[in-house]
Amino acid sequence: MQERIYLSPPHMSGNEMKYIQEAFDSNWIAPLGTNVDKFEEEICDYVGMEHGLALSSGTAGIHLALKYFGVGPGDYVFCSDLTFAGSCNPILYQYANPVFIDSEPETWNMSPIALEKAFEWAKKENKMPKAVIIVDLYGQSADYDALLPICEHYGVPVIEDAAEALGASYKGKKCGSFGHIGIFSFNGNKIITTSGGGMIVSNDEEAIKKMRFWATQSREPAKHYEHKEVGYNYRISNISAGIGRGQLQALDSFIDNRKFIFEQYKNKLKELPICFMPISDLGNPNYWLTVLTLKENVELNPEYIINKLEMENIESRPLWKPMHLQPIFIDVPMFYHSETECIGNNLFEYGICLPSGSSMTLEQLELVIDTLKDIFESVKQ
Ligand SMILES: *Cc1c(COP(=O)(O)O)cnc(C)c1O
């Protein structure tokens, strides 16, 4: 059987080892060191933000951001519904209540209409959120010119979950720079990886300072380890940060590769009864994953196609299962884009994520395309 084609495997640029070697040479095998400092600076330069805080995960970043905005027991936090659980689990770490906001059809990101409805409810019920977490899904920016004024109007700060969207932009500005605090993930499946890691970016120096303190076990400046507040062990290692520095140098070429893959799928599968994730002309995605949806009258369903691809050793996946459908969040309030349907549910019901890794070869891409054509062909007869 041919080698497995993964959804989004790690892709090393070749420069990572140089920075790892430097860490070994200087014996900084620790959650601090030159690679950590430089990685923070380099990400900030790339994104156009002033301050960065490198962490062990993107989820840790969201947790610290919520804590920074004073989210605590009984508080409310609004969050995109169609996302990965890492976006909203930290709300529960703080014993607060999530409220989920449906997607809009244009980019599949948070619907401004649903967000406005949620704020009207919160105002009436006296449940104003302490923060709004807006996700940039599958590497495409949310519509910030529509979303941010609503949050500003109600005086609620925004956390931008750009875990999937490093390198994407909206009206010329990079994702991660739209909220008061932005977060990235460098998990193994993301567009660049540190084998596991994350980053907070912000122009608010005080905020970064405070979150850095919490992320480093809230150590007061005393030799004997003095603690006045609860702390976390959330920093990234100097080795991992070295991988990140090598990866960042290749990011723009990774985006080019993923865009090429998206365009090949789109051109070569245009005869099939499918749609691709719409690309808004307000921004440039990083094309992290190519995602398609089946047209509603098609006899096939995603599960069937995913299993058929699996038989050829090709990894594909359904979309993120919307958070309001998850057993753990079943009682959470949810606000919809439309009166008659849930956009996120529809996408989940009909959507498939295709292999999109920047290291995928042309032969592998052709194989996925031909296999998909065969699957659709086989049900016609
Ligand atoms: C991956 C991801 C996270 C979590 O990042 P980790 O580094 O895995 O903790 C959060 N939100 C979204 C949208 C993600 O895709």
C-alpha cells in the first residue's frame, strides 16, 4: 500500500536543527533562552504586533487571556461555535459560562448577526460577557470590520483565536492583530509547528507582563520563591522555540504550497457536486486546510467518503463538530445567524477537510483528486 497521506503533517524547513544546536551548544535546555526571546520577537515582527509571549500551547494562551480579562466563576464569555475545543475549554478552567455564536455563510466565521443577538440577550438578562473569543477558522480571517464595532459598542474586549490562521490577513493586516490579545498555536497539525506550543501577541505591554508572570508559576522577585498568586507552568522550551524559528522562515512558502493545493482541488474537482470553503475578497487566507461541502441533494455523505479515502490510506476528516452539539456543552446558550437553520450544523453535516499539507507531493495530490473522482463516479451507476 502507498505511504499514508496525512491531513496536515509537520513540514520541516531544514533550518530548525541550527537553532536546536545553538540551544545545545549554550546548554539552554530550559523553558527560557535565546530561542524563546527571538521566537517572540520574530513572530511579533511578522504579525505586526509589539509584544509576544511564547507558551506551551495555544490553549494555555486563551486561558491566560481570559484570566487577564478577569474571567472567573459565574462570568460569561462569548465564543465562536464552529471551532476546536481548545478555543473554549479554558472558559471552564475559570469556572465561567460559555455562550456560543453561530457562523455566517461568507467565511464560516462568527456571524455579526448572531453576535448582536447574543449581546441583546446578555443586556436584557444581565449576563454581559467579560470577553469575546473570535476564531479565524481553517486559516481565514473573520470579518472584523463587522464584529469589532459590536464588541466595542458593548465595551467587551476581544481575544482573537488565530490558532489556525498564522500568516492570513484581513484588509492588509495580519490575523492575530485584531483583538486586544491574539493567540497562535504551533501544534503538530498547524501551518507551522514547534512539536507543541503557542504564542500570545498584544500591543498591551502590561497585559503581556502579567500573563508572563502567571505563565512562569507567578514567581515574585525573591530568591526564595515567593508566591502571592496562583501560577501556571505554561512556558515553551528553548528547544521547541528553536524549531519555531526555523519554521517561521518557511511560513510564506508553506502558504504558497497550501494555496496551490487548494487551487488544484478546486480546478480539478469542479465537475463534482461539491462547494469549497468560500474565500472572502476582504482577506488572504493561509489555506491551512482545503475544506469542501457536499451539495445537499448528493447521495453521498462525508462519513462514506472519509472511509473510502481511508481505504486508500488517505487521511481526511469531518469539520469541527460545533461546540453546542458537544455533550460537555449541551446546556450552553447558543445564538444563530438565521431563524430557520444553524449554519455551523449544516457545515458539519456536509463538510470534509482534505489533505492539505505543505509537503504533499504532486503525485499524492493527484492520487487524492483521482480517488475522490472515483468515489463520486462509483455511486452514479
Ligand atoms: C489548535 C487550536 C487551538 C488550540 O491550540 P493548542 O496549541 O493545540 O492548544 C485553539 N483553537 C483553535 C481554533 C485551534 O485550531
